[in-house]
Amino acid sequence: MSPLLRFFSNYSSHHFRKDLLAGIIVGVIALPLGMAFAIASGVKPEYGIYTTIIAGILISIFGGSKYQIGGPTGAFVPVLLGIVMAYGYENLLIAGFMAGVLLLLMGALKLGSLIKFIPRPVIIGFTSGIAVIIFTGQMANFLGLSHIKQHEDFLSNMKEIFLHLDTINLYSVTTALICFFFIIVTPKFLPKIPSPLIGLLVSSIIAAYFFPGQVATIASTFGEIPNSLPRFHMPQFTLEKIHLLLGPAFTIAVLGAIESLLSAVVADGMTGTKHNSNRELMGQGVANIITPLFGGIAATGAIARTATNIKNGAVSPMSGVIHGLAVLLVLVLLAPYASAIPLASMAPILMVVAWNMSERKEFSRVLLTKTSDSFILFTTFILTIFANLTIAVEVGLLMSLILFVRRMSTSLKIDQVLPDPTDKKVRPVIAEEGHDCPQISLFTVEGPLFFGAAQLFEHSIMGAIHYRPNVLILRLSKVPYMDTTGEAILASIVKDFHKHGGLVLISGMQPQLMDVMKRTKLFDMIGANHIFSHTGEAIDFALTKLDKNKCLGCKQYAFYECAELSVDTKKEKKTDKGLLA
């Protein structure tokens, strides 16, 4: 059941009035943004309006966040523009539809929680990179440059702008500056009125009355905006197209999942609620499956519009539905007026959006740490701008994984330890001082025993033993995890000791290690009677296996007076100190 339907059990007219006000305000903000994002994505502005209406309503009905506002967002701009230029608008719809199916599957398979494992530096890096692309992509409209050709790569687009600087239109610059002025000033004097709407209206009116025909408008560039929703249209799916567009669809799906869940988390923080991540992905999937059938582009949760929705008193998903209906009403009644909006008025709106989404403070904070996270952040940022988002995220994730494995491998700590005769506590310092037993070797292992640290484990154990002891005791209580590579290395050590007539004892194993060892039969190889809960028990058992002829019987070694050495195992079971594993 959707959040909208669940909420109706306690819904009242008072709640509706709050949702109505919030929905109308967000709808007013969403209208120009929807057109602007569509234009920036290389498609007609009405497609952004259709997305705002259809996806906005569906995400609110089927999503997992009570306050989420969905629609076209700036994060999709470089991705959608690249798809349009490479494959065309019709294939963009197919890619969006496929992305919706992937999102639906992600939600159904309960993969919503996996998104949180994407490192923060990667998210900040590609978000800041997208902001740069959006900002620079609006320079041509801001300056009113003519004969500009769009390219897929950033450098070619920047070159295009510099080559056509001689076509700058001062009327466009004036219109853009007026819009920008009101976007900045309006919140200071009229905080409850959407500043992009004021900037858009004032700059459009001034351009229409003081220098008509001198500034490119939506109508002169894209044609008149129709005052109705498009008819249902099923794109032509073929196996060849599906194979061709699988990569772009996956990029849209992953980016949409990240953006929507980040927005939902922001909403949770502002309201003290908790969203359902898997239901949210399924809602995003439904919206992105249906929206392309009516000409709309990819949609996801919009953080700024969601925050605005909450700040204006929304209490349920009904506000998101109302926001979509409000945009529909404007489309039906005011489409001719929307067609007269100058492109120069749209540019500063997107530039401000880019500035707000740039994560500039967080970007600087992470960069100044001068750590591996800084390197990942900068690399993802650069690749987003100069390559593409897919490569940036893939490289960022791969770098994060490699550095994580490196950090975890160095976190493994292996100490050769021996009991102190004064208090029978095991201490590594005694072994370091040269006191050792020729028949028993005792090691404490701390940290995960996985593929990144397995070789270190083997070299540390075998390298520390310059002789062949009768008994090897491994204290594994501080090993939280072991994979099959770690198990294989441990198995090779056990086999080597068994081959030479030695004995391996294990103490203090965690349940995960026990499970892996039983599955791989290593548990049987070691023997159940050689696995102990406490180190003291293992030492007592080891003392019974000593060769009396090899015992030197002198106080030079930590295990001196071996025959008399005993451990109070009952005391160990009450505390984790001393010889405990």
C-alpha cells in the first residue's frame, strides 16, 4: 500500500489545506525548472512539463517517502543530453523505460539499502561535476550566443562558446541579469514567494515590452508549447535497441536511485520520519516506466523541491499529487504565455540550481583533508566533467574498493604472545624480549582475515616461527570475519603443521568463522577436540602434548616449569582478561 493510501485513515480537511498550499507552491517552482531541465537535456520544454506532472504524481502515490517530490532534476542533465545526442529522443524514451524496469527490480529485490554503501566522496564528486556541466551549459543562453552546436564532451562545448563570443546578444544578457537579480533579492524581501517564478515573470515581461523580438524564446526556438498532455505512445522496442541502450538505462537507474534515496534521507532528517527505501525505488520505477509512454524524460526525487514541500507545511504525499495537478492546470491555461519565456530567463535559474547543488563546502572540506578520499573525490569530479558520469562513478567505486581493501589489509594485527609467569596473562612484549618456548607457539590475531590480508597472515605466522613447534595455538576471538581466501591460507598452515607431526589449536572463534570452517571441512581437519572457547583451555591441552625430552626445564623460556603450569579456566569463563581468547 502506498504512503498516500495509508495516510487517508487519519486524513482531515485541515491536513488537506496544508497539502494544498504546499503543493501549489512547489508546483509553481517545479514548472520553470521542468522546462529548464528539459531544454538543458536537449529536448523540448514541454517534455519536462509532462515529466513534472506524470512522474510527480506517480512518485507521490507509489513511493516510499511521505514528502518526496519527484520530477526532472539537474543530476540527469548531462546523462540525458549525452543519450539524446548519441541515440536520439525516441531512444531516450526507451532508455528511460528500461531504467524504470531496473528501478522496479531493484526495489523488488530489496536493494534499496545497498545505495548507502556508495562512498560519500564519489557522490560529492559526481554531483559537483554535474553542477559544473549544468552551469557552463547555460552560458550560451545567458549570453544569447547564436549558431551554437551542442557536443557530447565538455571541452568541445566550451570551445564552441569561445568561438561564438562575437555573437553575444546584450538584450539576452540584460534579460538574464534581471532574472538573476530577482532570484537573489526576492527571498530577502518576499521569502514565501518562489524567487525563480518572480525572476522569470519580471524578466520575461521586460523583454517582451522593451525589446520584443530581440531575445530567443521557447516558441522561437522549440515552437509553441501545446496546452494538453500528449497521447499515449509506445516506443518501438527491438532486441538490438535494448542491447544498445542497456548501459545508458543502467546509468539512469543508478543515478535515479541515488538521487531519490538521498532526497528521502534529507526529508527524514527534516521531519523525523523514516522512508521505505525499497518502496521508494519501486515508486521511482513505476514513474519512469509510465512517463516515457507520454513523452516524458527520466525523473527522480528532487531534494530542493522536497525540502520546499516540507517547509511549506506538507503533511502527506497528497501535496506531491497536488503539485503535479497544479502544473497540469498551468499547462492547460497558460501554455501560450509559457511559450513566450526567453531562454535567457531560464539560464540563471539553472545556474542557481547548479550553484546550490554543487556541494562546494563539502567538496572543499573533503579536498582539504588531503587523504585518499580527497583523491577519489577529485578523480570522480574530473572524470564527470571531461569523460562521462558512468566512467566517473565506475572509477570512483573501483578506487574506493581498492583503497578500502588496502586499509583493511593493513588493519590485520598478528602478535606472537606468551603467558607471563607472574600473572599468567598473555603479552606480546615477553615474546619480543626473546623469551620463547621451543614446543608451543601462541599467536593473537586481530582484524578481518580476508583476501586482502590472507598473505600477510601466512607470512606473519610462518615467518615468526624459526623452528617447528609441536603445538601452534591461534587466538581468533578478535577476528570478526573470514572469507574463503583467508580460510584457504589457514587450511594450508594446518596442513603444513599436520604434515610434520605438529598440532594446531584454535581458541575463541566467532560464529562466522565457525560457519565457514564447517562448510569447507576445515573444522573436521583441525578436529573438534582441538577447538576451544578459551585460550587457557587450549594451553592446558597443549601442555599435555609436550615432549619431556625436548623440555629444557629452565627459566629462560616463558613456558618454564611446564609441568607445573596450569590455568584457572573457571575464572576465565567469567572474564575476557588474562589468557582468554
